[in-house]
Amino acid sequence: MPDHEAVDYKWVTIEEFMEMVNCNQMIPTINFGKEDYEAALKLVE
């Protein structure tokens, strides 16, 4: 990761990720819904 782009990182499930977004624990760079994130993840499998 480029310098100063992230404070920390960890691997999470799509459910954990959506919970983090919903609880304002992170700010997504693009406002997608759960289905959009799941579709994106399938592209990299």
C-alpha cells in the first residue's frame, strides 16, 4: 500500500466488510451495495 493511504488492514468476509461500512468503521471509496461487492469478489476468484 502506498504511504499514508491506510492506517491498518485485515482480511474480512463480505459480511464483516458490510458491517464495518454500516458502523462507520471504514469509509469505502465507492458506495456499492453488498451485491456489488460480492460480484467484484467473484471476478478475482
